[in-house]
Amino acid sequence: MSARRGVTILGSTGSIGCNTVELIEARPDLYRVEALVANSRVDILADQARRLKPRLAVVADETAYSALKEALAGTGIEVAAGAAAVVDAAELPADWVMASIVGAAGLAPTLAAVRRGAVVGLANKECLVCAGQLMMAEVEKHGATLLPVDSEHSAIFQVFDFDQHDRIEKIILTASGGPFRTKSREFMADVTPEQAVAHPNWSMGAKISVDSASMFNKGLELIEAHHLFDMPEDKIDIVVHPQSVIHSLVSYVDGSVLAQLGSPDMRTPIAYALGWPKRIDAPVPRLDLAAIGTFTFEAPDEIRFPSLRLARAALRAGGSAAAVLNAANEMAVAAFLGRRIGFLDIAQVVERTLEGVEHCELGSIDDVLVQDQRARAFAAAIIDRQVR
Ligand SMILES: NC(=O)c1ccc[n+]([C@@H]2O[C@H](COP(=O)([O-])OP(=O)(O)OC[C@H]3O[C@@H](n4cnc5c(N)ncnc54)[C@H](OP(=O)(O)O)[C@@H]3O)[C@@H](O)[C@H]2O)c1
């Protein structure tokens, strides 16, 4: 048996995926790659596959199959395409799986990895937002391990005393505030996708960058934190910390507040999850506190950023509300990136979809998928009307 940890990367061509590939490539003594999965960016995927030599490379988009097949001809790497093949890749016996597909599209493969008891590095927060309760029950049932990769949740995980859960008063998620932290609603009404994806501290994929600008990202993280750490909504605070150095905090009954700090570089939380329970090197800029000089904090503004109010309401409502919020947000962000609606319309589309789609309890993953589709159809109709 190989002593090296077998790794599968779901979403290897994205921002998180490429950072994960970089860390794995630096330690061939520790890791070997089982499968790489992307949606359609064949050039990047084929290049990664030639370097890392996985057993399998998969594209979700079936029209990209022949290009991938051709690009990997003669390498001995198996090639597949389609949504079912993505799930098959997650089912291969890798010890460790990076779940870094963006959006609810990552739910089925992440669940497949959970159901075979894998250690899962979870970047794909939308999975927990739309199916948190069911997903956590599956984690428990199959003895899987979820290691948060979101920097905030990784920070909390590192300072959270799981043996004294009742001694924790609250968790505090930090937020950078995004590119429009100090901007008025009038300003935000006219911003372009280019302005919205230009995050001041982090380099990320387009969807999460827009989510950071609207602060829906923090709303999604609130719901994610609720499920990961079993904390009620009223025990999760959000504080804006524009320097993005304190990644989150845990407050205990004795008044102690523990935090994890680091440069705003995703390779730190990815390395933490990859190496867990040990630590591995990450080539990130080291913190120079004297050079930073000052940390600042502000309360989030729920008037300028209604996403936070909507996420809290969805979490309190329970049932299908968070799945509807997530699906509507995915649709609205895609429409904004496609220049079909304005930036402020994103929260409006989400709010109206939450009001319009009938609330229900979620008894199974199929229920989640049905509700996700309903919300997408409802949001699409609102977007169409907005555009006309
Ligand atoms: N980026 C960050 O710093 C960061 C931080 C914390 C959490 N996260 C979370 O991590 C996840 C990924 O974010 P990202 O910024 O890395 O996104 P990204 O750069 O847009 O990458 C998304 C990845 O998912 C793949 N993908 C998209 N749809 C797919 C489908 N239907 N089936 C299979 N693969 C699919 C993409 O493939 P193609 O390249 O072929 O399109 C790409 O590999 C998100 O949930 C995000 O919220 C990201």
C-alpha cells in the first residue's frame, strides 16, 4: 500500500483547485492524484493531468469530451465526461477529496465522497448552504471528515474546542467588506462586473468575488458555519475587518477570544486541510504585524448589504429557505456577470424568490434538488422580466 495520500480534486481548474494543485505538486512524497475534475476548461485540466498523472480526468460538460480525449491521448489517463462521470470520480477510493466545484453543482459529487467516508476539504460552501442538515447527517452516518477550507471556517476549526461546545458563547466571522465596503447604494446601482470582481484582498473565482462584493458570501458563510459548528444563528456574529488578517474568532464563557491570523492567501487554509492532522509548508507571505500596524473593525451594514439580513432570515426559517436563497443567488450572479441585471438587483431577485417559492421541509437530497430547480425557474422569470 502506498504511504502517499490519494487525492481527488473536484474543480481542479478553478482558483481553489489550482492552489491545491500547486501545493500537491510541491510534495510528491506525500500525495498522489486519483482524479481531476473540471467543467469545461480542457486546456488547464489537460495540462494539470499531464503533470500530475491521475487515473482519471473528467469534464462535466460533455461537449468538451473529445477535446480532452485528444489532449490526453497516449498518456494512459482515463477520460470521461458528464455529470454522472463527475460523481464516479468522487467515488474513486481517494483518501482525501477537495470539494472545490462552484455552486450547487458540487452537491452530488461532494455527497458521493462523504458517503464513502472520505476526508473532504470543503471549499464548496453552497453544498452546506443548500443541504446542510442532510449533508451533516451523511457525514455522521458514513464516518466522513469535513475539513473547512473557507478561510473563516478553517480559522474557527483551528481554535474551536469541540470537547467543550457548551463553553463557547459565540463565533465571530470576519468579513473584508469587499470592494464596495464604503460605497453608497447609488454608487453600487451602476457598478460593472469588472468592478465587482476586483476584490481588494483576495484573488478568487468570479462567482465568489461577486458574492463578496454583495456580502452574500458572508451570508452563505453564516449558514455554512451554523452547520459545521452546530451553532444557532444568534450565536454567530459578523464583523467587518478590512485588512483580512484575522480570519475569524471564537468567544468562550470565560471571556477569552481565540483567533487565527494569517496573510490573505488561500494556500494557508488549503494546506491546513491537506496536511490535517499535521501541518505542511505553504509558500505564503509571512505576516509582518509591525508593517500592518493597525487592525480595524466595523459593524456590517445590513441596509446597504441586504444579503446579510436575507441569509439570517433564511437560516432562521430553516427547511428549504437556504437552498432557495442559494439557487436564486447563483442565478442572479450569473445574470449580473452576463450584464443582464444590475448589481443591486441581485439581492432583489433573491428576496423575491424567497417570498415566491413555497417553503417546504427537506427530507432528502432529491427534495433539495427539486427545490433548487424551482427556485432557479422562479428567479429566471424575475430576471427575464427585469431585463425586458
Ligand atoms: N476562490 C477562493 O478563494 C475561495 C475561498 C473560499 C471558498 N471558495 C469556494 O470554493 C468554491 C470554488 O471557488 P473558486 O473561486 O475556486 O471558483 P472558480 O475559480 O470559478 O472554479 C470553479 C471550479 O468548478 C468547476 N466547475 C464549475 N461547474 C462545474 C460542474 N458543473 N461540474 C464540475 N466542475 C464544475 C470549474 O471548472 P471550469 O474551470 O472548467 O469551469 C472550476 O474548476 C466555491 O464554492 C467558493 O465559494 C473559494
